[in-house]
Amino acid sequence: MASNSMSAYGSGSWTVKQSKAFERALATYDQDSPDRWYNVARAVGGTTPDEAKRQYELLVRDIESIENGHVPFPNYSKTTGGSTKGRLRDEEKRMRSMKLQ
């Protein structure tokens, strides 16, 4: 999940390109993959296995903060041509029901 926020995950020196590569690598190399962090780091480029693991730990911490309600949902205003209120409520319910596996 690329982030432009001031969260721990988004505040590192990783580029958007590296963050996207990181996300793809996490989808490819799950927790049971041998040499997971080596492979993730190699896929990201310009980082070490320890840095890749640390980035993951920061991401997990951010997700836990969101799931525990420590990060408020944004209050989007109405868009031109219709209300987003119902869609936002549905999205909030969907996000709250998501859990980190």
C-alpha cells in the first residue's frame, strides 16, 4: 500500500516505485516463502532484506492502528453530480471489517 501520509510506513525514504514493487513482492512471497526478505528486497531494489522486513513491520503497525480506530476516516465532501455519503458509509463498513491475515 503506497502512502503519501505521515504514517510510519509512508514516511521512509522509499520511492513510489519501490513501494509498489514492495507491495507486489509481498503478494508474491508470503510468510512461508523461503528467503522471503531476500526476495522482497531483490524485487524492490536498492534495499536490504533487513530494510524490507522493517518496512513490513511498519506497514503492519500502521494497519493495526487503522483497524483499532486510531486513524479517523476522512470526511469527504459531496462531489458534483451526486452524494457520496452512502458510498462512503459502505466503504467505511468494508474497511472496518477487513482484518490483517
